[in-house]
Amino acid sequence: MSAAPEVYSPGLEGVIAGETAVSTITGGLRYRGYPVTELAEKATFDEVAYLLLHGELPMRAQLADFQKRVASARRLPQPLLELLRTIPRTTPPMDAVRSSVSVLAHFDPDTEDNSPAANLRKAERLLGQIPVAVAAFYRLSNGLPVIPDRSDLGQAANFLYMLRGTEPPPAAVRAFDVSLILYAEHEFNASTFTARVVCSTESDLHSAITAAIGALKGRLHGGANEKVMDLLRAAGGPETAEEWVRDALARKERVMGFGHRVYKTGDVRAGILKEYARRAAEASGDTKWEETAAVIERVLASEKNLFPNLDWPAGRLYYALGLEVPLYTPIFVMSRVAGWSAHVMEQLAHNRLIRPRSRYTGPEVKGVKPLAERG
Ligand SMILES: CC(C)(COP(=O)(O)OP(=O)(O)OC[C@H]1O[C@@H](n2cnc3c(N)ncnc32)[C@H](O)[C@@H]1OP(=O)(O)O)[C@@H](O)C(=O)NCCC(=O)NCCS
């Protein structure tokens, strides 16, 4: 038993559960020192993924080599493709991507090697493979043939290409790319912490990422971005939204896409992506959900002091780009795998088993009656 004084914070709120050099939210979100606001303006997701995994922004040749390695990993083993073809079409894509990462472990030559070099290789491969799995399951579950990747395209453009087989317009690619940048990393959120807990037992990277996907799926975490469009549709439109949201609050419902454990006055990422969501909606010729969202934002700020998180504009952006709702959290996975992997490598570099204590709330000590005496 530890002699440390008992510290208890429900949901671990405010608890410093470890050290990280990957990102910080103190003084504004920064990845490896770079403000996310600047990364979203001046970099691409491919550069940011490199930054998270390798520790520094790439130079041109480094980026080209990295993109080549990631693109060459954009293939799935045949048994995984078969699995994606045969699992029920109604399987949530989040479950399909979780199973995919687990299956990919069986075919990765480095699965059991926990050295930094092997983990980096595995992380780069997952970066290439996960979007292929998401797009393949999307196509197969809709009865469509899988579209091979385009090795000349970066992560954002290639994913959109693999969904439909046509090259997406540059504005759509940029908006999607920015969403991936903003989703890539966020210090000790629930799924990242999950990944760190798993690898702290000296388990492997694929196990850590599989578990992290399970944690991300919930609607209080990444799953919120899929709930945003349900909510906007339920609100009906700008004319009915105010009444709808007031009723929802009166019923003590949570409004998905609002509130945050660590941002109580607003999430800078939401502000950045909001512009892209608006422009994408304008380009699609349908701004109804943007107008509806504005009404809901106003009511939640004034009534509950609650502000949008990143999932709020992300859900709308993806919808305006014509993407189907069950893809939204898997898209988050495609991006966050960079952050998760960086954390796994960092955890292993300074590992100590993560094993907190609990406060016991069960009965006082009881004697065990043998079965014969229990009746
Ligand atoms: C993210 C979230 C889980 C963080 O919650 P938290 O820090 O644990 O805060 P709590 O759940 O303790 O909530 C504190 C209060 O704010 C309210 N609240 C928080 N988020 C809310 C939301 N989205 N809608 C309505 N009320 C909300 C809670 O009901 C609670 O009110 P109460 O004190 O009257 O019971 C929460 O804001 C939430 O559920 N948001 C919606 C899901 C979402 O968008 N998740 C993505 C996060 S990036």
C-alpha cells in the first residue's frame, strides 16, 4: 500500500497524471511548441503528423520521404479486406476501424517490437492504413468496389478521393486538412490517456491504439461530432432552434458539441474551424445548419455559459462536404492516431506503470459462510 496521502478528484479533473512534451493547453494549444492557430494557417496535416511523431516540423525532403513511407503503407492485408467485406453492413464504422487496427497487428512485422524505431514505423504505417480501412469499409458496406489510393495525394486529399474516386476541389481539401490538424493532438484527453495506460503495461502500440479508438467512440469524447448533425436536424432549423434548445436544456439533456473539461470559456479550435464550416456550407448552397447552429450557440452562451468545442463545427463541415455522418468519428481517428502514437512513444521512453488507487465505497468486512450454510 502506498504511503502517499489520498487525493481524490472525480473524473481525475485537474489531476496532473503525467508529463508530456507533445502538446500543452496552457497559454493556448501548442503542438511541440507551435501554436495550433499558426499550424492551421501555415502547415498541412502531413507536416503536423510528422511534427508529432518526429518532434520537429519537416524540411521539404523529410516531408517528401515521410509522405512516401505513409503512402506505401496504404494497403490492407487481404484477410482484413475480407473481414470488412463480410462484417454486417450495419456495423458502425468506428467499430470497423477499431477491429481493423486490431487485425493489422497480426500482419505487422513489428507488432511485438517496442523499440522507438519499430514504434515509429508502426505509427507511420497506421497513419497510411487507417484511412484506407475507413474508406474501404465505407465503400464495401454501401455495396461499392474499393478505390485504390492515389500515392501522389496527401492524407486529406487521398482520403476524400478514396471515398468517391474523384479528386475533391482544393477548398474542400484544405478545409478537411485543417480539421485533421485540429484533431491531431490534445494532451491527456480520455483516449490518449487510455493509450498511455495500455502501453504503460509494456503492451504494444496496436493494442494501445485499439483501446484508444474504443475510448474515442463515446459521445462525451470523439463520438460527439457524429451527434452534432442529429442534434441540428432535431432542432429543425433557425426558426425552431431556440425553442428546441431551451426545451432540451429544461429536460437536462446534454447538447453535443458544447462544453469541455478543460476549456470553460471556449475552444480556440472551434473558432478556427467555424470559418471553414461556414464557407463549405456557402459553397454547398445550403446554409440552413449554419444559421441553426448560430441560434443554438447564442442560447447556450447566454443561458448556460457553455461554448462550442471542436466537434461542433467539425460535424457541420463534414456534412457540408457531403460526408456521411458515421464517418465523422473515424475521421477523428485518422488524425488522432498521430497524437496517440507520439504519446505511446513518449510513455515508453519514460515508463512507469499507470496504476492509480480507488476510494472504496462497498460494505464493511463480512465473513464468508460456506455454500452449505448460505441456504
Ligand atoms: C465534454 C464534457 C463531458 C465535459 O464535461 P465535464 O467537465 O465533466 O463537466 P460536467 O459533465 O461535470 O458538467 C458540468 C455542468 O455543465 C453542464 N454541461 C456540460 N456540458 C454540457 C452540454 N454539452 N450541454 C448541456 N449541459 C452541459 C452539465 O450538465 C453540468 O451541469 P450541472 O452542474 O447543472 O449538473 C461535457 O461538456 C459534455 O458532455 N459535452 C457534450 C459532449 C461533447 O461535446 N463532447 C466533446 C468534448 S471535446
